Amino acid sequence: MTGSGAGSRWSNWSGCVACEPAALPAPASEAELAALVARAGTERRTLRVAGTGHSFTPLVATSGWVARLDALAGIAASDSARLEAEVWAGTTLRDLGEALLARGLAQENLGDVDVQTVGGALGTGTHGTGVGLRNLSAQVASLRLVLASGEVVECSAEREPDLFRAARVSFGALGVVSAARFRLLPAYRLHERVRRGPLAACLERLAESVAGSRHYEFFWFPKQDFVEEKALHPTAAEPDAVAGAKGERIGWSAHVLPSVRELKFNEMEYSVPAEAGPACFRAVEARMRARWPEVAWPVEYRTLAADDAWLSTASERATVTISIHEDARRPHEPLFSDLEPIFVEHEGRPHWGKWHARKAADLARLYPRFDDFARLRARVDPRGVFLNDHLRALLGA
């Protein structure tokens, strides 16, 4: 093990979550990972797995073991004819994008940033935007999962289908995802157009903008009171076709979809039914104008198609996601706590990796398969190897 002893410390990217685990093991292979998980069960220790720490909830925090899967990285196998690749869970999305591009392949969609590991991105329900596009976990054809017993199982829609639909978005509560097999697309370019303008005009044409773009999102900056809209469309054109054009660029999808976020922040995001998106945003806008006019960080509005993962925030419903950001150097809980009731009123589901104050009793009514997930978790991890205090409150375990 590495980092064991009294000096061990783990913190997330923004610094809002930290813990002092008993050890920071870094297994060098799937076999070592399986042995580590089995040992945690035998010694009755909690085991959590950290990716790059880009979540803002205490998913990883424990005084037990916090494992890193940095050594389980890269593409284990790929098939360009079948448009598939099996990817180790410790691979960052950025590295995966480059490795796929070298093989003439690409993911269907990506989120705002590509610094997360595959395991972390899948586990928290990471998503991009696009009215016809689902989250990253919906791109997965099968998973390799290390259960609390140390057994490595493979699950898919055909093999252990309930485990598959539960494990695709499971924040490490069912086991450790060691690898995922992705369904892919041939490498493709995107044409990005960005424009700034007044919020009123953006909202007036919102339905048209969403329907007319493969990817569409907007950012409202409350303090400056302007909107930045971004629309992306597939193209066969070369990058120099828009050379010099203001607010436009063309590039490979893996380079255009993610953005660079160098300044640290904390974030809250809720997913509301698609039809409630505009009204929910307007309620957030009104409260921020009235109570939080000094907030400089943007409110982000994205769309997401329904999927069938049990605890996906888009499970069985088309979705609009609304994200609130605050500078990591400023208190974020007062702002987030004041806005959270608006999302609750609109049947919002909190992003698992972003700040929220929801507990099991709040969440159970929002997810048709919530109780099924809880029963499955109790069956595959009866000792609670993968549970910390946060997950016990989240799942009622």
C-alpha cells in the first residue's frame, strides 16, 4: 500500500471535501484490486475509490481505505469494425479521447470537462448536453465489477441485466468498476459556434435552439447579466474553414466537447423534467437577481435524453440540467442551500457528484427503481464494505 499511516490525507479537486484514510492503496492490476477488496471485507474496513476528485460531495470520504486506480489505465482492447473498446476504469477521459482518436474512434458525447476517470465519470452519472444524447454511462455495453467478496463479474444488458442497470450509475456502492466496454462512433469533427447576448433573447428562442442543435447549452452570468450560448454540429469541414471567424472553431469531437476549467469552484446541479426546465430556470434567475446579484460564476443550462440506468438522473425521463457554480474561495453552502428548494419544487434529482442536501427519504420517490437499488446493494455488499457515512444517509443503509 502507498500513503499508509497517520500522514495519509485525501482531498477533492476544489478542497471542499477532505479525509484522513488509514491507507491509500494503489493496486497495480485487476487481480490486486480484487485481493484488496476481499481483504477490506475480511478486515471489516470501508473501501472507497478516488478518481481525480472532481466531485463536490463526500463520496470518497472515509477513515478506512481510499484506493486509486491510476495503474488500471488505458485501452485494454478495441475493435474498430464493431466500434467498441474496453477501457480500464482509471483512464482519464482526456487520455481516452486521444487513444480513441488514434484508432479512428470517438465517444458519442462528453461532459464539460475531461479530467475525470472513466470509473468516476460513470459512477456519478456524468453527462454532456444534447436533446437526443444520453449520459456517459449509456454508452457502456458492459462493465467489469469487483464485488465485496473480491469476485470479478461482467455484466451487460444480456448478462446480469439488473446488476448492469444498477451499476452503470452507482457511485461505487455496489462494487468497484475495473473496466467498461464502450459503444463508439467513427471519429468525427464538430463545428462550434459561441455567441453572447441578453438573457431575454436567449430564453425566447430556447426551444428552437435546443431542437436545432446536436449539442446546445447556455451560461447565464448573473453579475454581468449576459448569456453565452454554445451550439455544436457535426461537420466534414476542415478546421481552416472557419479560421478567423469570431466565436467559431472546428475540431475533433474529443477536443471540442470538453472545456478547460482552471479556476477552482464548487458546484450544485439538479436534473428536472425537460418540460419543467424553462420555468425552473426562471425561478432560479429571479431568486439570484433578488438575493445573489454579486455571484459572478455562471448558471449552466443543458439537456439530456432519458436512459434506463436505475439511479441515472435522467432515468426514464427526458431532462434539463441546471448547474450553479461558486468560486472555491467563497462560501458556497448559503447560495446552494437557498436555491435548492427551487429544484425540489420542480421534482429535481441532484447530481450525485455535486453539492446537495438530499437524503434517502427525499430521493426514494424520485427514482422508480430506488428501492430495487437498495435491495441489490444489500445483497451484493451485506457487510457494507463500500459504504461511508454519506452513502448510508443517501441510500438509507
